[in-house]
Amino acid sequence: MYYIYPAVSLEGISNRLLSEDVREGSAAPLLLDSANEKAAIYTFNERQPSWEQRDYFGGLRIRDVLACTTGMRELMLVDNPPCRTTGRVQYNLHISPHRLEQYSFERTSSKGHGKFAPKNYSKFAFDSHQADLETFALHIYSCTETKGFSSAVSDQNTNIIIGVLFVKSIGSMDVKRNIGDVEDLYRYLVFWRDRVTLSAFTETGQAELSIEVPKQRSYTGPRPAIPCSLADTPCATLGVRGVLDKLNAILRTSHTFDEVMFGLWKFLIGKLGHYQNQDQDQLSLVSILEDFIERNYDFGTAYALLRPAWNTKNSGNIQDKLCRREEEDREWRQRALKGNRIVDPKLTPRRVWDLYSNRVVPSWIADKKPTPISHAWVDEKDCVDVWTPINQKEWPVPIPKDADLNLIRIEMLNLGAEYAWLDVLCLRQKEEGGLREDLRMEEWRLDVPTIGRVYDSAYKKVVVYLSGLGRPLRLKDGDLDSNRYWFRRAWTLQEVGYQRIIAGDTPDGPMHAQQIDGGNYETALLTRFHEELHSVKRGTNHIFAVLADMQKRVSTNPVDRVAGLAFPLRSYMIPAYYESGTLEDAWTALVNAMSFRMRAHFLFTYPGVGLGCKKWRPTWDQVMKQPLPKDVDILSVYVHHDDRTDEDRFEGHCIEKGHVRGFNAGSADGRDRCGELVVEAANRIVHTFKIRVTHQFLIPEDMYTLLGDDLYRFWAIGRRMPYQRFEKVSVIMMDNLNEAHRLKDLSLAARSRNVLV
């Protein structure tokens, strides 16, 4: 819930206005300096009285701060005096995780400034999870009963709306210089209040009440989403005048044929191949629209291309920015793939789904990150290939027979999304005998391994269809064990996201089941469903937990299980995708591309010997079919890989000779086993240390070479080979920190370089 207060000066906020969380020190106002896009936390000093800066975040962007303010929040919007040098206004948003108490305050001036805040301040509650920014602003508009736009900075209700809109969506606000843009946006939002309606009937011909998912029945709101009938209409049918009139009506502008839009023209010439033979004196809007007609564009495509620069008075700057984006995107993708490895996994998706125009567009056109969609793939017999104008019919889109892309679009609009990423729409799909199959294979080398990037964001919630794309969420016996269910698919491991929205929700679905006692539900199936749902989480750096999770998952193409681990295992680089490659080759390529610290877990905590070409780390068959060890939290060592020589090396602590005993037999009950490490110091004094293992691999009593981590706790034991090579046998650990410190104090371990075999 958001609580918005009228704009007052920073000096006008007293400690009495703040909630108990702030007064007790558990929360503090966050000042957002719009001029420099900086953030700082302030505290109120009652003795002075004054506001004092406590912490400063120089590299924190305002929109990043606001993206993290979810759940129950308080936002206090403060209108500060303009900066003397820039003339800009600062806004203060007070963020606190609990509910504000209702207070009454004494008015000390006509504008509400002074010792206390205004007595008649208003509090507005709104569920941010169920609406977008524009709807939020219009909710405030209706609550304050503001009648039209006022440019007066002292208008408190107007300041609330302007401040929320611009601080949240733009990150800055210059009242003196941008007042015209503010007015345009404000009027645009007010005009569109409850004016856009897309229904299941108009988009698909299905009666609304026949649609099981309520959010797929209709969308009504301020977003300028156009109906499918208009999006599919050829520009030639509308004519130049018709296209211009439609764009002006939708986006509330008054562009004319004679307008010269140099930036837009430059953008279309340089990046989309338009008008290359036109003269400078023909750089008018009518020429752009005429070219769209010649290229047989439909209105949806024209709308998707023009909307980013249409509703602004400075289209040149925006389109110059788009030009740079496209060029940077092309160069970025060229640099990202070197040989058989993606050296920059942070690539954005190649395409996104523009929900307003209902068209797939290059991602560099979008000015916002897409909302990712994750879904379970249904059985092939329940799937159908659809040719749709949404992706310009470039490839068939496989979807469940009982699903509809237009209904999914309505649900995404209801969830507040403008752009979305859906694999079947935005990732080129296979086409039996298709002419572009070579292009698909080339794109997949880069696009498939980096799919995880779109889900790997703390700022966007992942929309999840657990029962299949666009399908209502249902739960019946056997679902949770089905190889088709979302929890069981290999690709969905990297699609978990930091936050999730369960789509396809119905009023009588499993999401609305009530607990009956101690976390249990009415049936064992419901209890298990909610346990699995709540156990899904993102962000673990525990390699064996991730691998254990993948052991339970399946994929249509076996190599996808390896590819789906790249992002969960936090690889610095990612192998290119080859769908016909072998599992072991794909696994070897992934291990070689992993972070050096992650690779060290194989050497120091995996107890077995690799059965493949390398003995220091397990094969794919071993990590998928054998029990895995428990993860350790602290392991500050590295195992490097040399691509040129294909050598793996460890540079760190090494004890050349140590006698290990006590692990000739396993434990009957599977518990940890204890043993001893005996070493001889330089003065020929023999020292014995308590060691243990958490595995059941047998270790013959013998003299071994030991490689250890920086804390002397974890050790790989093995045989010394010629040329400073090391052949692993197993792993041990010191029984406790005291034993580790005692071993360290002997200075027996020397730092050396060892080649791992």
C-alpha cells in the first residue's frame, strides 16, 4: 500500500509527522535529489531541530530505489525549494515498512509550511501490486477531486500527482523547465481514465464469462493499448490521413503532415532502412507514413515503431538515443560471442512483445525492461502451431490448444506490463522445412544460453503459468509428479526470478485455498503444492543445491538441462548453444566457463573422483545420478582454467606429505566419520590433528599430498604426479576451527601452483 502526503517543505516536516518506525530508528526518510539522481537517507534531530544526512548513495539511481519499494510502504512527497544553481526541485519520499498512524497537526501558515505539517493533509491507500503507475496517479486524482491541471507549485493536490508521476517514472522533475511536458502527461492520463477497454469478446470472439481466468476477460484502464482489429489493419487501408488521425487520437497529440521530425527521420533512415533516396526537403511526417504504406506495414507495426517518440516535444533527442541503442545493441551482440563462448552473459533479449501495439519489436526500441513470462510446456498432442501477426508471422508460435495469445495479452495488461518477454513469441522457433532454419540456429547460439538474463532481475516480477501457457491454474492428482509440470521442467530452474506472480489464477483455484492447521491444507496435494511453491527461490550461490534441483527436472532435449544451469550457477561466461551436442561436451564447456570460485567447490567439497577426462571434478553423469555433498558457505579459493592448454590449476596452500587414517570403512548409519591427519614439522616433531569427512567414500590409509583453502579447513587429498601435477583421491576437513588454526600456526603449508588432472 502506498500512502501519499501533500507536498510540503523539508523544513516543514516535524518528527511528530513520522511513524513510530522512523522515530524509533527502524526507518528513515529517503531523500531523492532529482537534479543529480542521487539518494540519501536523512534523520530528524529534535535537539536542533533539523534534518541530518545519515547515509549517502552516490551510485544509486532513483528508479532503482523505487523499484525496491514493494509491499506495505509509506511515501512522503516533499516539495523542497529549487536548487540555487540548477533551479530544480528535490522530492523526498519517506519509505517505511509499516502503517502510518493518523495524526492531526496545527497549521502555521496558509500554505501549510512551518513548524508542523498541514492539518488537513490527506492519506491515500492503493495496492501497487494490482495497478500500474498511471492508474495509481489517476486514483490520486479521483481521491483529491482535482479539477484539471494547475501549474502552480503551491497546489498540493497537483504536486502529489506530478511528483509521483515524475519521480517514479522519470526520476527527475524540473518544474520551471518541464511544466509543459507535465501538463501533457497529466492531461493524457486524465483523458485516458477508464477509456481503453479490450475484452475477450472483441479480441477473440469468446464471451467474457466463458473465460475461466478473470484477468483474461477484459482490460479497462489508462494504458494506450489498441485492439487487435486496429493493429491488424493495413496502413494502406487507412491511408496516410487515417494513420495520422489514429496516432493523434490514441496518443493525444496534434501532429500535422507538414511537421518535420528530423530525429525520427534519421532513426528510420539509419536503422530500419527507410527513405534512403529522399531529399532533405521531404523530411515530413507524411513521407514517413507513406513509406510505411509502401512497405505493407499494418497499423500495429507502425504504432510500435512510432510510439516511443510520438508523445514528446523533443523527438530528435529521443530518436538519436534510439539510433545509438540499435547500433550499440548490434555491436554488443557481435562482441558477446567469441568462438564457442558467450563472454558477456548480460545480453538483453533480442526481441520483446510490445503489449500496447500487440507486436514483437527489437528490444532496443523499448524504453523499459520487459516483464518475463515463464510457463510449463504442454504435451505435443495438446499443442498447436499458430501463425500470428503479433510476430509478423515470421515463425509458427507453439501454444496450448486451449490458450490464446490475445487473452494472455489482456492478462499481462491487467498485471501492469507494457513490454513482455515470451519465449515462443520472441525467440525464433523451429519450423519444419522452414527457409529460415539456418538463421534460427545462428540466433539460438547466442539467444538460448542468455535466456536466463531476462529472468535474472530484481526489478521485474516473473509471471508464471504453472499449468501451461495461458491456461487456468488447475491442480489434480499426479500433476506435481508429471514431467510437464512447471516445477519439473529444466528451463524453469533459471526462470524462478526474485519475485513471482502466479498467472492463470481463478477464484476457486489452489492459490485461494485456506490453511486449516499448522501450514497444512485440506488435502495432501494442496499442502504439497504450497510447500513446493514457497520453496522456490532465487539467488543461491550453492552449487550442489542447484545441481540437486536439476536432478529432479527433465527436458525435451537432454542438453537443455546443462544449458539451463548457466545462470543459476552464476557463470562469468556461457558456452554457445548446440542442440545436437553431447551431454558431457556441454557439461565440460560449462565447467570451463564457470567462475573460478564456483569450480573450487568441485575440488574441495565433492568427495569422489571424476570418471571422465578429469579426476578433480565429476562428470555430468555423476552430478545427475549420484548423491551430492552439502554445500559450504565459505570457500575463498579458486580453480583456474587455461583455454589454450585446457589445463586446470590451483594456486594456494599445499602440504606435500600428510598421513591420513581412519577412513578405511564406511559408517553404518551414514554419519560423519572421524579420523586423523599426521604431519611432521621442520624440526621432525610429529603433530596429529583431528579430521572428519561428511561422505561415505573410502579413503585408504596412506601418505598424501594435500591442497587447502585459505582458512585451512577444507582439504583435497591426492597423489603427487610429475611436473607439479595433482591427482585427486578425495576430500577431508579439519574437525573444528581450533584444529585449523593449530595447523596454520605450524607453517607447514607452502603456496604453490598445482596442475589438476
